[in-house]
Amino acid sequence: MGIAGKILVVDDEPEALENCRRLLRRLGYDCLTESDPVRVPEVLERERPGLVLTDLRMPGMDGLEVLGAVKRVDPETQVVLMTAYASVQTAVHSMRQGAFDYLAKPFSSADLEQVVRRAFSTAERPDQPGGRVAGRTEVPAAAACPAPHSGLDRILGDSPAMRAVLQLVRKIAPTTANVLIYGESGTGKELVARAIHAISPRASRPFVPVDCASLPENLLESELFGHEKGAFTGAVTSKPGLFELANGGTVFLDEVGGMSPSLQARLLRVLQERQIRPVGGTRFVDVDVRIVAASNQDLEQACRRGGFREDLYYRLNVIQLVLPPLRAREGDIELLAAEFLRRAAERNGPASAAPRSFDPEALRLLTRYSWPGNVRELQNVVERAAALADGPVITLAHLPERLRMLSPEPITDCLASSYKQAKQQLVRSFERSFLLDLLQRHHGHIGHAAREAGLDRKTIERMIKRHGLRGLSVVIAASRPNA
């Protein structure tokens, strides 16, 4: 049996090895590193680690081969795969081979700490789901979170809109009700879904995410419901589906509006009957899963257009949760930017010259930008700036051009060459600021906002569209007192 607290990290990239070693030793673990996967069996025999973290794509021996080697030496040693090629297929295939979990690169120190603690915790409690049972290998939990608030701790934000979201998450997590999460791309829908699972009674069972829009219909059907041997060309063995693997846990259906009509019908049956039938099979399998679905399009409108089943919509929309776009989260941009910069500096090590703060002009510019890509775009911008900066402070020069165009400098240049253009830019800036303040004051109610401003409702709607604030009133309404 492996030694609890001893971890072997396998990766052909020296920098990745050093980062993992530094983070794990800081957390109090005994960490070994190996850059040549071919030497892993020898190291396993000699060191007997209790956990192996291995990259998936490596020359000479890939991560799944390392997994096999680990299980041959000691079936009880936990294995976590690290991959920049994370997908549903990768996760499910690796878990079927006996992996405990997988980490999608780049991952944060919090992600690493969480999966390591769960791996050792599960190993010490073999009676728990995903734990070690003599004589057989259990399908492990895909992302079970033992700490009662570990999911919420990963959601950063102190704006009124985010406080309303977190309050609702705390209320609905202990229930069995299905949840439909609305939000623009990059607002953190999967992060919230994971938080709901992490503080629910299902936390010790799998959390299985599925991107309904990225997989072809036939592949998505097989992934969700599984298939029998010979069901189609290439089905050389029977395979359980994600619903079966997630039994007792949570299935997150991202962009559920991308499902075909036939798959919508099959999903409806799962919700009604709590049973699945694998593709090409005749047997029915009982499943107990909670569905958390997400969409960035209005499914109610899709129902009216005939693009989404109304009966399925009402099954999914038991509880609706609307995530605000970053531009509606007053004060959160500074908080998030500081955290992303801290993480970037942490990855580069304490001795590096990585920037650790923003100058006032750069920070002011970050708060003025509308962030159409939301939190994901902000994280990308901060990481890019941290890579480009050659000193301890991020300045305007390190930010993308699309942001710098909003700074006072272009207005000054514009004034020197064209008074008309400068005036138009200032009027546009005033109009957007006025509109945001107006909508927030009226909790996103367009009718009330239009009456106070003395404008027609359609004028307000045109202004929302012009400034890239489409749907803002719906999102801000999530924090409305009687919403």
C-alpha cells in the first residue's frame, strides 16, 4: 500500500514539475517528481507513493499507460491525470481505467489542493463511494467536494448581484430540485453548478459535466446513455453512459439548448422515469441523478419558436438561477483582477519579478470596459498583462488595444484632430454610464427606468443593444427584492 501524504508527479515539462512540487510541499506533502514516464514503475517500487499526478500527453509513455503501470504495482494507489486536452471523453475513459479524477490545465493551486485532499481522504475511507474496496475497483467520484463550503469559496464576488446569487445557491443546494442556470458565456455557470453539487447531500458522489453543444448528436447520445456491444460500427464493447456513471450525483448539462429534438425526448424520459436505456439495448437501468442545466439563450423563447420542448423546459426549470454579467457586478472587477494577478504571480514563484499590482490608470480602465467575455475574458487579459509586464506593476501599456481605446489618451488625440469625433465619444461614454446607473437603480425593470428617464421603452432597449448590455435588465432583476 502507498504511503499517505507521499505524491509522485510525472510530467515531461520541467517547469510544470517544479510548480507542482513547490505547491505541494507548501501544503505539507512529501513530493517526488519524474520527467521520464518510462522510469515510473521503478520509482513506484522504490518510493511507494500514495498518489500519482501524471500528465496525459507525454513522449514514450502517456498518462493512461502510467495509470496502468501504477495499478499493476499497487491497485490501491490513487491516480489523477493532468491534461490540457480535457474533455468528457478523456475524463470518463480515464476513470473507467481506474483514475480517481483529472485536472484540466491550467489549474490553480486551490484546484490542486482540493483534488489531492479528496484523493487521500477517499483512500482513508474505503467504505465511502469512490473509496477502495477489497477485490474490486469502484467508479470514482468525478468531482466530489467534501468541504461543506469549498464550492462557494471558489466563487469570488461581493457585489449585490453576486450576493443574491450566492444566497440562492445556499438555499437550493440541499434540495433535490433540478436547476436551470442562465448567463452569458464566461459568467461561471459551471463553477456555480459545481458549488451547488459541493454543498449538497450528493457531494460525495460524482459531478459529471457535459457540453451538449460541442458533441455530435450520435456521440452525445452514446456518452449520455451508453451503448451495447454491436449497437453501431465501432461499438466493440458495451459502455456505460454518463448518467449511469453519475448515479447518486449530479449531471451538469451545459448549453442544453443545443440538444436535438430526439435527445430532448430521451432526456425527458430520464427525468420522468428515472431510467435510461443504452443505445442498441433492451434493458433499462435505474439512475438517481440531479440535473443542473445551463444556457446562454432564452429557452422559453426557444419553446415558443418550437426549438425546445416545453415539457422538458418545465422539468429543467424547477429553480431558475440567473448569473449577472461582469459589467453588472459593481466592485467585483477589482476583486477578480487582483485575485487573477495573485494566481499568476504564485505560478511564477515567490522569487520571480512577476507583477503584483495595477497602477491606478490601468485599474480604472479595467473597471470601465464592458467585458463581453465576462470573467473568462478578464482572467485572460490579466494573465496576458502579467506575462508582458517587465516590472512589479501592470500599466496601460500591458493591456490589449481594445481596452486602451477607452482610456483618456485616445480622446485627447481625437480632440486634436476632430472635435466632432471627440464629442461623440464623450456622449457615448456618458450615455452608457447613465444607462447602467438607471437600470441598477430600478433592478433591471426597463419600464420603470424608461419612465424616470422620460424616454420610450424602445429607446432604452435600443440603448441597451448599442452598448452591448443586452439582457442586463433580466440579470440585474435576479437581485430584485421580490424577484
